[in-house]
Amino acid sequence: PAARVIRTLERIAAWRGYPNKLRLDNGPEFVALALSEWAERKGIALDFIEPGRPMQNGFIERFNGSYRRGVLDMHLFRTLSEVREQTEHWLADYNQQIPHDSLGGLTPAEFRDQHQPQTSSFSWH
């Protein structure tokens, strides 16, 4: 499991860069030595929540619950590709159509668009 987590994190890092810190629960894939060594090599701090305290990771717990209710509990899947297809549709709705209370009633896409980092076209010569 840790090797799969590392592969996934590497794919994300290729797209977005490496984070400074990862907040994790105490699942076996996260407490594995391989992940700890990988994080140390990349300069990433691992921040573990207290065992038995999932609300310390409330945002992801909320997302996981929403995903379970919106996808996994709503459909009977025959293949992994069906799960992926339904997940893709659900994520599009989740990010572009569904307002989130935690974002002041905006969708994640609206929030992102309104909070783009301000960059300057000014350059030093």
C-alpha cells in the first residue's frame, strides 16, 4: 500500500510540485517506513492526526463521506472502469456545480477563480 501512495504522490508532484507537509491518519500505508523515508528524501514533513480522532482531518473525512454517499452507495458497479467513470462525473459536479458552505456558498471552481494568486507582468531587466 505505501508504494502505491508514493506513486500517486509522485504523479501529483509532477503536476503541482511537492508539498511542504502532508497531514495523514495512522493507516498502515501512511505509517510505513517506505513513505517516511520517501518524505524525508523529498523534504516533506509528515503530520499524523491522533489515533481515533478523525475530526482532526475533518475536510478529507467530509469529502470521503460525500463521495461514499454520492458514488459508492448510489450505484452497483460491475467494473473498475464504471467506478472511475461515475467518479469523474461526480467530481465535476462536486467542483463545478455544488455550492460548499465552507467556501461561503461558492463552488470550488468559483472559489478558485475568485482567489487566483495575483501575479505581475512587471519584470526586472
